[in-house]
Amino acid sequence: MISSVVCARLGRTVSSNRRTLAASSVLSHPFRTFSSEAVATAPVTSTRHVHPPRPIGEIPSYISSLNIPPEKFTPGKAFQLINDRVTNGQLASRNEFLAICNTSRPESLKDATVIYKALIKLRRCNGHVFVGYEGTAAVEGMIRSCTPVERPKMSMEKMKQKKMDRAGFLVEAVLDKDTTLYTCITDEDYEKVVKFVYEATTYYVPPAADQPAEADEAEEVEEAAEEPTEELGYHAKLKLTKSQRTPLQILTDQTKETFRMMVQRASPKPTNRMTKRAARKYNRHAMQTTPPNSEAVRLVVQLCLVAGDLDGAEELVEFYHHILRKNVDAGVLDTIAEAQRLKLAEEEAVIAAAAGVQRLLEEEAAEAQRLLEEEAEALNAKEEAVAEVQTNKTVDTDS
């Protein structure tokens, strides 16, 4: 009969052997690109290190072993193969994710959606921590697939609508924390995203031929007088539902939120207002800590001004200064000052137009009152004349 001490020793030996086999199997896994030192050490929580790009082949070895023709190799096919393996508990490499991003086709929203799904799937089921060059590949692939191509039969209104929809999709991908794009893209990548959104919002659509380009001046004056001079307050704006806002306002609000996220990640304490669980998740995935560059700041401010949100632009500049303890470029401040001057001039013009309309209404009312008084006087004179004639007839009859 085996004693309990021997059983305990055998159990420890078996468990240690299992741990050794598990570690060796992970280290020798063909689908991982990390080294044994990376596995042996604890995960680095520093957010200041940027991994250098690794050499990337056209097709990974696992996918190339399936003998897929290059013309049939699409992001959807690659994601299907990776998804099956990840679902079965296997691990996917970085090169396989890069293959999905690098093979995205132009003007194919389906490929951009595949990249979006791959970001979420690999992070959630593969324990994938995206680094800088992976975020760059994902952004470039989605922009390439989201850029529409103008066709002769496509109207400019439809083209602008398509640009706006795909810009909203791209901003949503950065805004979604499940993709962790906001923690791994560089400031140049964020500039590309904002530039894509700004070009979509400023796409020129000429007015229709049946409608005049300029309305009648009198109608403009009346509309200006009817519009309220006071803007909605902050709490009143929050009460506006998504259906009550225009697509431009929704896209602008989403872009402003991504700007705050990019500025917050560059602060000395980006996890200051997070819960412990959210802070651990952020420190595990944070690979980039650079704030938006000057061009991205300028484009975001210009986008707010295009949407008519001057208060939002001023709020973003103040937030940038409050978090990073530095001011934006002088050109951005000059742009905001010019917008404030134009807004003040428009308010003065509206007030002057309202005063002119009020004065016109008063003159019309005075003229109408004068006409009524003249009619009343003419009526009284007529009645007096009739009464006098009647009196003369009575006198003649009596005589």
C-alpha cells in the first residue's frame, strides 16, 4: 500500500512535468512570433516603448501552406481561417493579422468590416496586444477600403453621403474600446483618420438647378429675425436624441470624443479616473502615448467650425491645455479668434436685421392706423353731410 507521502511526491512530480510540457508547447508553437524571453518574463506595463516593425511577408507560412491563389486571397478568407483556429483554442500570429490588413481591397467596405472584426476577435479570444505597426496597418487598410471612387453616373449628393457614412465607420472603429486602436495608433495615423473625416464633411455639393443659389433678401431678413439669438445650453444639447441631430453633428461629436481619448492617453496619469479593472486593461494594451500632432488639432478645430460648433472647438483647446499643460499652435488660436469675430458680426447683423424688421412693422402699423383714421374721418364727414341734407329737407317740408 502506497503511503500518503509518496502520493504527494508523485503528485508534485506529475504537476511539475505538466507545467514543463505546457511551457515547452507554448514556446514551440508555430503561430506565435514572440520569443522565449517574452513568455518567461511578466508583461511589460510601460506605455512609453514603441515596438519596431518586423519584416512582413506577403502571406504567412500557415496560410501559404493551404495553396490559396493570390487572386483569391482576401481579408475575409484569411479572417475565416484565423477565426476557426482561434475559436478552437489555437493562437494566431501578428503576421496573419497584418495579412488581413495589407490585402484589403480599395472601395470594399466589407474588407474594412473584416479588419474591424479581426481587431475585436484577436484581442478577446487570442489575448492579442496590438503594437504600433499593427495599428498603422489596420488604419491604412480601413482607409483604403473606405475611400469611395467617383463614377460618372453617381450624383455628388450620393457621393457625399457615402463619404460621410464611411467616415463615421472609421471614427467608430477608433472610438470602440474593444478594438484598442486608440492605444496603439500613432499621431500620424490619427491625423490620417481626422483628415479622412474632414475631407468627407467638406466635400462640395453644388446647389440644385431648380433652386436659386441665393434666396430673396427679404426672406433672409425675416428668417434671421425669427431665429433665436441665444444658443442651446449644455444640458439642453444633451437632451437632443440621435434622430434630432444631423449626421454632421453626430460625426463631429464622435471625432471630438476620439480627440479627448488621444489627448488623455498622453497625460501623466491616463488612468486617473478609471476603475482598477479598466486601468489594468488599459496598461496591458497601451503602446502609444503621443498626443495628437498640430495638424490633427487644426483639422479637428476646423471640423468643429464647419459643423458650427465654436463652443466645442474652444472646449477642445482648453482640454488640450488642461491635460498636457501646453498651448496649441498660434494658427489654431487665430482661427478660433477669427471664428469668434465672425460669429459676433453675425449676431450683430441678426440683431440689426431684427431691429430693421421691427421698425418696418411699426411703420406699417402706423400707416395702417393713419389709413383707418382717414377712413373714419371721411365716414364722419359723409354722415355729417347726410345729416345736414336731411335737416334741410325737414326745414323745407315745414315751411
